[in-house]
Amino acid sequence: MTLNSRGLVAAARKGALDMLPLSLAVLPWGLLFGSLAVQRGFSWLEAQLFSGVIFGGAVQIVTVELIADNAPLFTVLFSAFVISSRHFLYGLTLRELISPRPLRWRLGLGFLLTDELFALSGDRRAYRSRFRLYYALGAGGSFYLAWNLWTFVGIVAGTSLPDLTELGLDFAIAATFIALVVPEIKSLATLVSVLTAGLCGVLFSVWHFEMGLVMAAVVAMLAGYVTDKMSYRRGPSL
């Protein structure tokens, strides 16, 4: 192995190590999905393919529930589209960094671009060199393997243990996103966006507004944009 190859392997290993806390944090989430899928009538292979092909915790859980409830195909597809739409914004944010890369890198990293990998992509040097690309590959790839492993463990547990959905494992979803969002609150505009999203999300949920999650995100982005414009000339707020 050449010196350059060893450097690329080291970069991938560093990415996997940096992602390790988040890979462990989604263990309850993976257990929840795996057990939920088999207990809703899916075979172990179908449940595993959900994680292997879709690779999105929230959309997997919602899709399984909708299919199990015999929801119309349009409802299933539209719900999956709405829940996954944030990945479009992730792609736009990282477009300038990734677009110069070969197609194989764009497709590979695009598939691995989860909330967790996006959280590790905030460095201005991200994706700008081969070492940075392998770092992202190690981070995203290790998270993909962890997610599928936890899904498998959930499948096994779901076939031999009582309903795991009653254990409150779904709190792992909220806890993971809180851990991702809080370190990124570095300006007043971001703080306003986060607080607005939380408040609107709760209110829309209480009002049983079907598009509440999407509307909460839209209102939060608008609030953050207005706050940023109002404080533009004052410099950093936090």
C-alpha cells in the first residue's frame, strides 16, 4: 500500500470514528424500525431492504405504518416525498462542493447524505480534496452499515420479543435531531428558526394539521430569514 493509499484509508477511518457517536445514537431508532416492520407483517427480507435501499429512518417508519394500514399508494408516495424533501435542501447546500466531483462520487455521497452526514459537512474544506471525500465516505458508509445492523437486530428482536414500540424507543428520533441541531445554533437567526420550528411543530400537532411538519419548517425558515435581514448590519449575534 502506497503512502497516498494509507492516507486515504486513514481519512476514511477518521470519518468513521467521528461518526461513531451518531451511529450508536440511532441504535434505538434502528431497533424500533426493525421490530415495527416485522410486527406489521413484513418479512425479514422486506424489512432489511427498507434500510438497505431507502436508508432514511423517519420515512421508513412512516411508510411501514401507512402500508400496514392499507393507505392509498398516492398517500404513501406523497408522505415519503414530503418527509424526504429536506434532502433536496441538503443537496442544494452542498452542490458547489460536490458538483465538480466525478459522477460516481456524486451518486455515492448523494445516497449516503443523511442528516448525520450533513451535520459533519459544515467545515468549509469539506469535499474539497480526495482525503476529504474519503473522510465523507468513511463517515457515511459506516453510518449506513450501522443503520442496517441495528435494523437487523430489531428484526430479530421483533420476532422473539413483545412489541418494542411500547418501550418509548421513538424518543431516540427526537434525541438524535436535538443532538444534531443544538451545536449548529451559532447565530440569532438560527436560534429563531429552531424555536419557531419547535413551537409551530407542537401547535400544528395539537391542531392535527396534516401538513404541520412541512409548514413548521417553512415558517421557521421565513422567521430565520427575516431575523437575519434585520440583524445583517449588526454582525454575528451569538
